[in-house]
Amino acid sequence: MSEQSQKEEKNKTGSNFTKPKPPRFNFNLYWIYALVLFVIIIINSFDFGNHAREATWSQFSTWIRSGDVDKVVVVNKEVVNVFIKKTSLAKPEFKTVAKKAFGNGLNEGPHFAFTIGDVGSFKKDLDDVQKDLPEANRVNIIYNNNDRSYWDVLSWIFPFILLIGIYMFFMRRMGSGPGGSQIFNIGKSKATLFDKDLHVKVTFNDVAGLEEAKIEVMEIVDFLKTPKKYTQLGGKIPRGALLVGPPGTGKTLLAKAVAGEAQVPFFSLSGSDFVEMFVGVGASRVRDLFRQAKEKAPSIIFIDEIDAIGRARGKQPSFSANDERESTLNQLLTEMDGFGSNSGVIILAATNRADILDRALLRPGRFDRQIYVELPDLNGRKEIFKVHAKPLKLDPGLDLDFLAKQTPGFSGADIANLCNEAALIAARHNKTSIGHQDFLDAVDRIVGGLEKKNKIISVHEKKVIAYHESGHAAVSWLLQHTAPLVKVTIVPRGNSLGAAWYLPEERQITTKEQIMDEICAALGGRAAEAVTFGSISTGALSDLEKITKQAYATVAGFGLNEELGNISYYDSSGNADYSFTKPYSEKTAELIDSEVKKMIDEAYVRTVDLLRANKSKLDALATRLLEKEVIYKEDLEKIFGKRIWDKEDNDKLVNALPSNGSTTSTPPSPTPSEENIAKTGSTTETV
């Protein structure tokens, strides 16, 4: 291909074009085995010699009397080979045996054959047939005891050769390949080894928003690089570190960074890799893993999702106990406590369920330190945005601080997904760069769901939805401890017919007053329906589900109820999952139920009174929502006045959103899960 054509191809594809190379021919010894087997099958299927056809005694005696037989050969006193005279082969009855099986030559014979039981009887019968023939026309018998064909021998030996070959083939296959993939390696470790030949390119520069966790794991790398720095003072290198945190926060990414920075053999595998259907396999794989790590010390072992084998022992009911998993855990505990403190083998593990791990696994001497990898804060999200925004073509005026403030509760994985969705949305609109609106649309798509503008909704239903969402917006605006509103929409998204977006405050503790205000805001939709229409609908399902869990947690978990007092029935160890009984009496259960109902009823009465006192404003807000389908904070300010509890930062943030001149809601997205709603502070109701 010419240089010019390559340039044209590059312009079309956007990348350098190289002519594909022809596939290489890779020789394999097993091809020879297959070829030999194929040839043997062909030879057995097609006779390349002059195979004799079967004949009967009556045919043979007729040929003898007519003088067509040239000679008769008795082979091994069992088979009679009949040779026909060349002059007789021209007869029609011998047409099928006159020519060779392959080629046009004359068949030399034997032409026919049949078996006999006794040579003496055959000779007597042949003499009887020939007794009336002249002496010159009689056929004599030739005896041949050395004519056993090599095919007979091969037909006896070949099955044994074939069986031996198949056995050797499978034995070699079983003995090769990655550990555990063959039956004789079932007890071998399935860990992936990263060393100088297979190096991890991820470094600590690729990890953002986890500064405290990075300091901890960077110290582990320093242990391996300069162990004398610590041992000369009498210190001991820690044996293990456990990365604990919610999904998507970067635990595995931190482990990859350790592998890339440490420049030592790094064994990576999942907790489920130890689990097998065969008894004792898990413990065997643990032994093999640590044997390999000791041979390559200094080294690191990383076990992802260690809760698959590290769950607390003896907590399950006896009928569901998994002895194989427990034996694997026992072997892991033994291995972790079995090698010297300065042997140079460090274990990293990751889990998001540290509460269910066995206490013996977490004691000092095994996992000496637990590194908490939490959801990133505002500054952490900003750093993560910087990392994921590097490969993107962004608008010059894009403010990463704005994006970080817009995504409270997002993990690193969520932000990576958000950046990708924003790029896809910008490309869908044929843009050359990614702007603020693309990121806002991506947030809506991830949290709220995909827009369904073609969904058929009646006029009355749309009005109910508008009042429902207006009720949420109005109550959240009028109460002090609720999150500031971002926008409200009645455009269907996913399985939801309407949604209200809020921007929650990033706080570490919550008071009872804040919880009550949040419950009132969640009940605002149902209360608005009752105040306006005098009846309620099924649209508050997700609201009721959320506040019920919140109320039970407040009463039975956080100890914020006056009747129950400072008591918590929450079990942080996770052992309650395996218990058939509650940690309180039936009388206490009745008290908890009654206090939860009392709490929600009080919140509902308060919400209804609040909306009745502001009925005209609620009507104005619902009317505006019906007209525009999407309204923002400034719309509520025009109706209710400025919210005195809003922080200045939140004012700036929400005012940076699109103006209320839009007549449609911001872009598409899948239905938000309850987890996403909780972490982003957005509230979506299925009406």
C-alpha cells in the first residue's frame, strides 16, 4: 500500500493503518499424530490391494466345471483363495473382479474367497466335482501357511497403540497448563503472577482521592524495598493489610498500584478461586500459594473479596455449614501465622463486608492493619475528576469544582462512569467537546433514569404526578433540615413518573430533628395528594419504603426514641443474619412497632398542616410544573421566596444549573436504584 493511500486510510479511521500480516504457520507435533491416524483409517476403509470377493460353494463348483478356475490356494487351512483364468475374466459374471480396485490394470487375483471348516473335507468335495473332468482341466490345491497379512497383525496391535497414544496425550495435557485447570493440578494455586515479565503499569499517580489510604499502602511498598530501615530498629514488617470500604471506592485499584510500584512478584487472585467442588482443594491451593510466594520472596499476595472464604466460623445454622470453606480458612490462618515476620511476604486483602470476617483473621499478627477506603469527599472527588478527565476533550471553561459539588456520595467508579456517559452524550449530540450540560445530563441518566417521553399518561394522572412532586419540593423548601432542591420534573424516567433532585449536605452525624424533617419531605408527595384531591394513590411506594426503614433505624438502631431510651438492637458484627430469634422480647417488638407508627403519623400530620397553610403556593408550583415539566430552584424562589437556610455555596451551585426557560427535562437515564438515590441525595418517586 502506498504512503498516500495509508494517509487516506488514516484519515478515515482516525488511527495509523497497517496492512495485516498473513497468519503465521505454527507447527504442532500433534498434527503428525492426527495425520498418521487419518492415514490408518483411510487404509482400513479403502483396500488399495486386490481384495477378493466372497463366493459360495455352488458358484465355485460351477466355475470348476466350466474350466474358469486357474488355481486354488488354501491359506492357513481356513480360507480358500480362488484365481480365475485371464481368458475367463472377460466373461460378464467376472466383470466386477476383472479390474484392479484402483487403476485400469488387470486384476491378478485372488478374485474370490470363501472359508472352509476342514481341509480334508474340502479336498474330497473338490475331487468329487472334478471326477468327470479331463486330467488336463483339473485344478490342484496349493497350500500356503505363511501368507498371514501384516494387516491382520496391525488390526490386533492397532487398538492397543491407539489406546496408549490417547492415554499419553491426555496425561501430557493434564500435566501442563495453568495450575488448577487440569485434574492433576486441581490443588494448585490459581493466582495470577505479576513479575518482571508481566508488569503492572498502574502507579500511585493513577489513584486519586484516597490520600490517607495511599500513605498506608505506600508504607507497605517501602517495607519491601528497604526492610532494613525498619528491622534495624527492632520493628517487624506487618504481615497483612486489609482494605475495607464500599464497592467502587478503589480497593482493587490500590492493590494494582502496589503491584506497579513495589517491583516485586505480585500474586493476585479472588477469594472464590479457593472454592471448588472437591473436598480439600481450597486448603491445598492456599498451601501452594504461600509456597510459591515464599520461593519468590520478597513478594505480595493480594486476595480480592476475601469474605468469600473469611466469613466467621460457626455462626451459620448446622444444616448450611460449609466445612470446605472453613477448612480453607483454617489453612489460611495457619499459613499467615506460619512464616517468619521478616520473610518478605505481605498479604493484601480487600472486602466490603469486614463485619462478617472471622475474628481470628483480623487479630494482630495476621492482618495487622485495616485500611479504610471510604467514599471520597469534595476534594477527593475533584482529584478523581482530574484523573478521569485527562483523556476527555473538555470545554475550556468546564469547572471541575462544580462537578465535584454536583456529585455527593459518588464513588471513584461512579465518577468514571459519569465521565464516560458525559462523553457519550456529547458525541450523540455531535459536539466537539464535553461541557457542563453534558455532565449534568449524565448525572440525570445515571441517577434518575432514561426519559420516556412517549409514555401514555392521562391528564388527571399527570396532574396527580405534578402535585405529588410539588408536595416534595414545597415541604423540602419550607423545612430547615432538608437538602436544598436542585430541580423537579414530571417527565417519566425509567420506572418513575416523576422525580425531585436534591443536593444533600455532606455530614457525618444526623440528629433526630434532621431525620424528622427528611421523613416529612418524603411524605410531602402523599400529603399533597390528600390535601388537593382528598384521596391518595400508590405513587408514594418508594417514599413509604424509605421512611419505614429510616424510622425503624431511628427507633431500634440509633437509640433516638424516648420510650425505648438509649438502647440499640443493631448488630454491627453481622451475626444477627444467622439468628432465628430477635434480640428483644415480643413486648419490646410491639413497642418498637407502635413508636415507629407514632413517629411517622406525627410527621404526616405535620406535613399535611404545612401544605394546607401554603395551599395557594402549592397550587402555583404544581401549575408551573404542569406548564414547563421541569422547574428549578429559582422557580420556587419566585413562589415561596428565598430559602433562608440555604448556604451560599449551594446557592451558587444550583444557580449554575440551566435556567427555567427549558420546557423539557434534562437527558435520559436508567431507573435509579435505592442505593444510588441514597448516595446522591436525589429522590425519585414511582407515581
